[in-house]
Amino acid sequence: QVFTKNQQQWAAKPLDAATVTAFRGHAARLGFEKMVAHDSYLINLASMDETPGGLLDKSIAAFGEEMRRCDLLGIAYLVTHPGAHCGAGEACGIERVARAMNSLLERQRDGHVTVCLETTAGQGSCLGCRFEQLAEMITRIDHPERIGICVDTCHILAAGYDITTADATRRTLDELDRVIGIDRVNVWHLNDSKKPLGSRVDRHEHIGRGC
């Protein structure tokens, strides 16, 4: 997984032809067939700020650029945190994410990157901490074939999905399959968690050193 630009800045220097050629050449040489990018942490596709040039406009524009960069570089998957409703409510936030994604996919009908909505720990008003929230987003997106899921093991533990034993993990995976479909999971983020089951706190730890 890579960032195709600085993840803490809105602006991005355009990718020139030499950079694209070099990246694709090294990917081919190394046999990287299924590469992943993560979008900027500034993006919030659930933002309620609809003022011209405000957070929602900036987020949609920035995410569109992330999608274009992935296509240029031959990156198959683009991971994003679904966003935060900032007090407007879960239903409103889910609708906002789906509406923004529909706009982006319509603008880039010829694109190839699969957008992977990432599971979250559920801090604050962040969406995506329940499998049902992600499933609802997918049902509202006009081109669901362009949408996948990224499962982060730290995040789902913090959100309350038990993966502390083999049996508990099987039950969690069965629930994931029932609610979303295991075949829609394109990316796994394998992290341990500093905080315990159900803490709703997103703090990663090295594998084997956490909860």
C-alpha cells in the first residue's frame, strides 16, 4: 500500500509521464499485480459543509484526483475511511457518502480503480464501524461493482467485533460474510490494537503486542 501524494495536504503535484513510467516499470519488475493506495486523511465525503469551496467540495475534488492517480499508476484499489457525520446522524452521513461516491463514479465512468471503504473503530462520529453501515452505503451506490471493502483488524476489534480467539474470529468473519459478503473484501489491514475489544479507540499496535 502506498500514498500517491502527501496524505496531510490537499494540493498534489501532478504526476508527470516519467514518474508514471518509472512506477509502472518497477511494479512490473517486482511482480506487484494488486497494488493499493490510501487516500488523504483530510477527505470527508460525509461532510455537511456544502458551501462553495468548502470541505465537501474539497473532499470530492481531492478524492477524484486520488482516483485518477491510481488509474495512471495502475493501482487497482483505493482505500478510504467512509467519513464522519459530525453530529448530523448516521443515516444522513451514510446518504452523504453514497451521494458523493455516485458523483465521483459518474464523472469517472471510464476509470478502473476499485474504491474500498475501510472499517473504522467508531471514534466520535466516524462511519463504518458496523458492517451494516458499509452494506447500506454499498446499496445506495449506483455502481456497486466499483466498490469493495478494506477490513482493518485493529478497527474491527475496537468497534466490538471479537477476533481475540479462533472461534470468535470465525463468528466475526461469518457475520461479515452475511452482512456484506466476504467476496467484496479486497484489502486487509493487519494490525494489532493498543485498546481492548469495544473500546472504539483507534490506536494501532505491532502484531502480537496488543489486545
